[in-house]
Amino acid sequence: MRRILFMVILFAGLSMAESIGYIDTQLVVKQYNKAIAAQSDLVRKQKELQDLVIRKQGDLETAKASSKNEEELNRMKDEFEDELQPKREELVGLNQKLSSDIEKDIIEATKKIAKQLRIDIVFDKQVVLVGGTDLTILVTNYLNK
């Protein structure tokens, strides 16, 4: 029942809207210079973390091969985890911050373009089956200027 009521309210609101637009968010992100730079930065930091993991695993294998006792190996593993955990958290935090910043930029650009063109509602392209004005290129150009 709630779902039907929601759909009725949604369609009533849409019928009062004069114009509808849409953007291909995925395409905007792929073409947004700030997103491209952020992705490169994340890939670089992930590679650094991966290199550290490989190096530390090599150290553990070397220690095993040199017949270190179990206690020493466990201490090395603990040190490795203690060193690795903050770097993982930093990477996750950076990813979240960059994603949030990019999302905010896209929303703000979309609002500005929609206001300029007097478009009342803007959807993501994935939910539009027919009709609407494609704002993707305009939003991308606005973001990259």
C-alpha cells in the first residue's frame, strides 16, 4: 500500500514538472579531470601498499627459511599488521573523501546546469527509459572548465 502511495505521489510530482533531464553519471565520472586524477592517485597508493605487503611477505618467508622460531615469526607478523593497518585505513579514508568530493562536484554542476536550462528534475540515465534532456556533456564540460 505504501509503495502504491509513493508511486502516485511520485507521478503526481512528475506531472507538475515542466521538464526532465538526465545525466550519465558513470560517463561524467570517467571524463571528469578531477576524478581521473583521483583514480590515478588511488591506484598509485594501492600499488605502494601492495608493494609493502609483498616486501613484508618476503621478509616472513626469509625468516621461515632461516628457521626462526614460532614466537619470532608471530612477532614479525604482528609488527607487519601494526604497520599495515594504518596504511589500509588511510587508503580507505582517502577513497571515501575523494568519492564524496567528486559526488558533491557532480551534484552542484548538475544543479547549476539544470537551473540555467530551467530543468525541474534531473535523473541518472539508468532510470530513464524514454524522453528527457541529456545533460551529460554540459555537466562534464562545466566540471572540466
